[in-house]
Amino acid sequence: MRLVFDQAFGLDEDSLHDVVAALSERLRAHPRLRRPLDRVVGNRWAEFEHDLTHFIAALGARTGDHGGGLAALFDAFPELAPEHVADARDLFVESALAILPLHAAPSLSDLADSVCDLTLRALRPQSSETSAIPLPRRISEAEEALRIGAGLG
């Protein structure tokens, strides 16, 4: 599903930024994510929010210009576990539902689910053939899938 940036629909770049700001607050308060993200983000939360907004907008528009978000995340947060990904996705969906009109939130929720699914497949592959592929390569393949829009609905 593509993001529809249309004020009449209730989703534009300003509302996307509002969702990311709400997510940022929730991430900083989350008991399992707070400490690792403090190490990764430090005091650069404004930069994090800007980059995440760009990442989401680029994925939604399928420009391929999302900035390598998954690879950068894995580089900065090598202990990333499936629980972290699921927690972040849930917080993102909660933020979207809290900020956006109900009819606008599903496009962001679907996008979050797609990114989460790609990330989880890289972290814990389902087949023994895929699990033989080194994690950095699986991450690179997930990043390439995001760049071309594969798996984004």
C-alpha cells in the first residue's frame, strides 16, 4: 500500500512528522527500547526524527531514497532482536492511531507491518537455506527489497 500524502485524506508531511514525534516520545519511555536507543541515538533525537520521517516518506512514495535505514540501524544496534522490532512496530502503530484520523492510519500501519516483516525475516529466517546466509547479507537483501519497494504491499 502506498502512502497517500493528501491533506483531505488526513496524511501529509506535517502529520507524518507528528506521528514520528509521538513515536520518539514512546520509544524513549519504553522499558525494553529506552537503553539501547539511548546508546544508538544519544542526544540526537531531532536528527533521528528527521531521518525517520524521511525514511517513511521515501518508502511510502517508493522513491528508493530512504537512506539505508535498516543497514544503518543494524550497524548502530547490532544486538537488535525480534522483540525490539515488534515493540517498535507496535509503538509506531499506536502513534499513528493516536495522531491521525482513523481512515488515514492504516496506510502507515501497513507500511510498518511490511518493514517489520522484512526486518524479522532478516533477523530470524524461516528456512535452513536462508539461515545459512550470513546476517549482514540478509540485512543487505532486506535493504534492497525496501529500496525497490518489494514486500511493501
